[in-house]
Amino acid sequence: MIDEEAAQMSTNESHRPVAGRLPTWITIGAMKSATTSLHRYLAEHPDIDASEPKELDFFIEPRYSRLGMDWYRSQFAGSALAAGESSVNYTKCHKHAGVAARMHHHLPDVRLVYMVRDPFERIESHWVHAVGEGKLRGDLSDALADLERSSLVQTSRYWTQLSCFLEFYDPAQILVVSYEEFATDAQRVLRDVLSFIGVDPGFEHPKIGRRIHDSSRKRRPLRWAIPIWGDPVKHPRYRRYVRRIVGRPIEPPEWTPLDRARVREYLEPEVEAIREFSGLELVEWSM
């Protein structure tokens, strides 16, 4: 549950006039499952006020206590019918405890969208991302040595992550979306999401189906460049330019038969549970 200090902060703020509003929908993850593309499509809808930046991570400590509800409201200053954000770190309960409790305390009626992807492909993309950010330096086997401590694997425990929210939210408030279906029929999936969050589903994004975020462009630092890799410049465009100069493309990771078997056995119950909950067949998945 939220701590007493944070609860008192929220109570005090409720008596002050604030600008903005609270979101009516939140995309809660999963990481590397096309949440950026979905958020950008939703942002173009005339009846939706989507946060910029996409990932506010507000309900994660210490941001929650430090920023406060006035700041959060200010991120949704428009007058659109619906408003929302997309923070994939919300479905990393293994790293960030209490997110669902804090969220429900302030947003008991919010609609939640959870995008899921073939666990093996999501793990591969997550590994590329982590290497590109300098958070991992070994190979995939190193990152999978301890499944219980591997963020790559824990983030792919879709049912466990969703269960954190089902402790507080009615299942009818949660929509599970398949990355694979979104990749092959983005317009249909977008219609489903729009209907779920309560806006006109007839909207068509002018660039629907075009990939907005591509991890294949990620790079890793040359050995001598590791000290300057973290954040050599603040502006993202210039940071990408610097990394193109002092980095090299990241090749997709290779699975050993043993690692694949271990991860499959570990995640099979999660996959079956998310299939049953969502009603999605997920036939494109490799497990």
C-alpha cells in the first residue's frame, strides 16, 4: 500500500486548486511490445490527450512522492474526452513495488492497456536495448544465468506482472493487446483500443502500420568509449549522433538450446495464464 507520507501529501494537495486532469487510460507495458507506436497513434486522435513524453513513470517511487499529484495533473492539460500515458516500467513489479496500489488510490476507474509479445522475441529486444544503454555487457546467456534475478525474464512473466494490477482492478478494466496482431493489422487493434478507452473507433492514423520505434538501430560502445557512453550529451538527437560515431551495431543475441529450454519451462505457466485471461490465442508465439 502507499505509505503514510505519500498519502498525506495526496490529501493535502486535494485541497488546492490544480490545473489539468487525471488520465482515463494508461498503457502499462510490456516493454519492447510496440507501446511507443500505439501511444503515437493514440496521440493523433482528436478526442485523446496523450502525455508527452510518453513515459511519465509517475507511480514509481521516488517520483511519486517527489513530484506530487499537481505535477501529474499538469501533464494532461487538454480538454479532450480521454487522456492517458504509457509507462512500461509499471509492469516491472520485480523492480518497482506498490505501483498498482498507488495508481488505484488515485485512479480507481482508469482503463489499463497491456501489450504483450512472444516472450523469446521480447527478451531478445530487451537485451539489445539494455546493451545499447550500457546496462548489460555480457552475452544473452550471462543475462539469463539466474532466471529469478533476470529483468529480461521477469518482465516477460506477463501473468505475474498483470496480477499486481488484478489485486486492485476489475478484469473488465484491463485490455490485453497482442504485439503480433498489432504488427499485422494495426488498424483493427487500434479500433479495439479506442473502443476500450471510450472514444470514436473510426479514427484512422495517417501512418498506421508504420513502425515508429526500431531497436535494430541500437548500438553498443567500442571498448574505449564506454566511459562516455552513458550520456555524453543531453539532447537525444546529438546523443544518437555521438553513439553512431563511437559505437557499433548490436547483433541479435543467440540462444543456446539449454537457455531456451530453461526459459520455456519457466515461462510456460505465465503464457497459458495470459492466454486464458485475455482470450487471445497468440498462435504466432513460439510457445
